[in-house]
Amino acid sequence: MNRNVSKEALVLSVKETALDNRSVCLLTKEGIEWATLFGGPKSKLRGAVSPWNSGVAYIYKNEEKKSAKITDFDVKKYHPTFRENLFKSFAAALAGEIALKSKCAGSPDLCFFLLNGFLDGMDLLGEKESRLGLLRFLWRYMDLLGVRPQVESCCRCQKEFRKINFAGNFPESALELNEGGKRFSLYSQAEASFVCADCFSSQEKGPRLSEEALFYLRLSGGQDMGQARRFKISERDFCDLKAFLYDLIESAMGIKLKTLESGKGIL
């Protein structure tokens, strides 16, 4: 049976095949789909079906031959800044690789919403803000994967990591005051959660995040993204969060991500 379908889609990748055709990987609300794009280099459709373009894809499917081809693509968003900024290009590739290799974390509709929101936001932001946006994307994607550690309280004593206000006042908490005045907690891989300074020993190994960094993750997992964008973190906290989240996403997926490897020094 032959049929034509149309659906909202985001182009994740485009690869050359034989006879000047292209194999296109699409992210839709139903999941990852592959389709062939026919036409030579002068085809207008080839310009529309480019990585990170999103819109409505028109696909002709032949169920008997188990084939699909793109007959038209109505672009709604182009994300032009990705071609002008190397970090944004790599960040988009990393997000796309995560979605593809995790099979949308089993929630294609939520993955579609989250990834498109990340790309749309990054297109409007500068590089510095985009770098923080990538951290927020990774943290929210961890929730889709079902492996995001809770950052509200110590996993051993259950004492709450108190909230920090936006005036820069940091109330006392179970977290230890050390290393230049910052309070740090330890991430325990065995417990897949954070441990306060009162509960972990100096012999325990693992990533350590400051109270401010933990609070940033807390905001990033909430509903009000405006709060997360307004909260300022130090360069030290940013570097600690980046290293922690890059390791955590690879550990959660059980693979090494090619984009992280090829993007060293950029991401």
C-alpha cells in the first residue's frame, strides 16, 4: 500500500548516497525516521532539507518496498546562527546524537519538544548563554532517561540542601564551607545521588559540586526556565557542572558520544 503523510519534523542529519541522493534522519513526535531525498545539487528541496531545519515534512511511503522519500519540506525555522558559530553547531550535533542513540529516551513527543526548544533558544542567544543552555538541556534530558539524580537533599541523612535566594545570600546548610568559602557536596556513583559534607568522608571519591551549582541544577529541572537563565554561576561552577554532566550523560547511555570526542576544545 502506498500512502502520503505529512508531519512536524526536525532534520537531524543528511548523508550523501549513490546517484546524488541523500539519506535523511528526521526527528518527529513519533520518533526517529529515515527517508530518501532525491534530486541533484540544484534541487531547491535539498536546500530546505538541511540539518537543524524544522517544519512540516511530506513523505511518500511504500510499505511493500519498505521505503520512504521526502517529496516536500515546508521549513518553519532555519536556525541560521548555527552556521556562524562553531560551538552552536557542535552543541546541536551533540543534542541530536543523544536523541538518536538513546532512541528519544522512549518518549519521542517529549524529546521532540525538548530538543526543538533547546535549538530555538540557542539560535536566539549568544555563545556564553548557549553554553549554559546546553547544560540545562543535558540535565532535563537526564530526566527523560529516568536517571537524573535528585538535588533537593542528602541521600544519606535526608537533610535538605537549602534554597539559595537571588540576592546572593547563601544560608547555612548541611554542606561544608570549604575551598575558598564555597559549600560542596559529593556525587556518589554507588548511590547515584548527592551526599552532604556531614555524611561523606575525605576518602570518598567522586565529583564535587558547590551549593550554588546544585541550586542551578535544581532551577534547571523546574518549570520556570526564566529563573535558571537569570541565576548567575561562577566560571568554576560552570566547569564543574560541564564535566559532571558530560560524564553523567555518557554513563547513562552506556556509550562514548562521538560529538564530545570530536568537539574537544569546542564544547
